[in-house]
Amino acid sequence: MTQLNQYGQPVGFALPDWQPLAPPEAVRLPGRFCSLEPLRIEHSAALFGAFSLAPDDRDWTWLGAAKPTSLTEMEQWVNGKCRDSGLVSYAVIDYRSQQAVGAVCFANIDGQNGAIEIGHVTWSPLMQRNVLGSEAIFLLLQQAFQLGYRRVAWRCDSTNLASRRAAERLGFTFEGCFRQAMTRKQRNRDTDWLSIIDSEWSHVRHALTAWLAPENMDNSGREQQKLRAYFAGGPNTTPLE
């Protein structure tokens, strides 16, 4: 939404009360099926075991790092994220096993402008095709908007269609492609950008909360209605049949 200034020029809408934000603190974020806990070197063994369940390294194709092949390499990978001052890094803890089964970070934290990114999304096979990944992202979205951030971004390699579709399923809006944005693993990378902004959060939160609720999702993570039904029904309606 634009406004006109005193010269009749279109400008962005006013934010008279806006104040820069502090970076998120690394605190435990509890959910129904999983929790996010600040990533620690002690999570390395569980993460290595979880990632080792994959028969190959195809889940790491679009990531900056190669799949760790030993516990030592896993510890180095975890330590790198923990020591990176630009990240707030989390381990995803499955309540059933009480073990770390994946990792995710807040990245590109711009408190001056109220923008933050969910990145470094690294799910093990124990998080794929079940509710854990969706709930983990919901917990991060909830934290970011509760802290007052205006924009939560998601970016992915343009060839990583699964990542883009996962983001769109969770309510992110595709914004466009940055062509030849970077190189990765000796390849070109075009980058797709998606986001959720604060004016959209109420609708997204309503849909995700209703989808995760016991009325729709049993304790084993089996859903009655798919998430898209809650988005299709709008922010104030029950899911569509």
C-alpha cells in the first residue's frame, strides 16, 4: 500500500512507531510433536545417526556442505553453525525419541528493518513425509512474528522444487528469482525468494494451528484434513471438504 507525500509522490506506508529489533535469542521452542532447542555439539551423535539413515547424499545436493561421513565431520558441521554469529541455530528434537533429528537456523537477521530468514534447513529421513518439519517451521514463524519481525523469508536453489513447494505449502508467497545469485559446489545457482509478511501472519497462523490441533492431527501425526484445506477455507472458516 502506497501513500502520497507532500510533493504528491507515491511512497511506502508510514511506520511512525517502528523501532529496530534485537536478534532472536536461542531459546527452547516447544511444539506438540517436536521442540526446537539451541543447537549444541552434544546433538552431533544423534544427528549423525539420523542423517546416516539416508541411503545416499541426495538430501544434501542443494546444501552448502557435503553430507558428513563420520561423527567427527558431523561435530565440525554442528560446531560451524554454533560458532557462526550470523545464525541462531536449532536442533529439532522428536518428542517420541527425545533425540535430535534435524537442524534449522534463523539467518540473515536484519533487526534494523525487521526482516529475518529461515535457512540451513537440514532434515534427516526421520523428518521427511511427516509432521515434524512443518511444525518446526511453524515454531520459527511464531517466534519471529511474536518478536515483532515484519518479514520472514525463505530462499532456495531454483532447481530445488521440493523446497519451494514446501515453503508455499506452509503459506510463503513466491516473490521471484535472482538469476546467477551465487555459485555453490562449482555450479551456478539461481535463487528463488519467498516470504510471509506480518499482515499475512494471522491467516497463516490460523491455518497451521488448526491443522496441527488434536481435532485434526492425532497423536501419531495422522491428519484428517490436509493443510491446503485450511488455507483454502480462509482465515476464519473451518476446513473445506
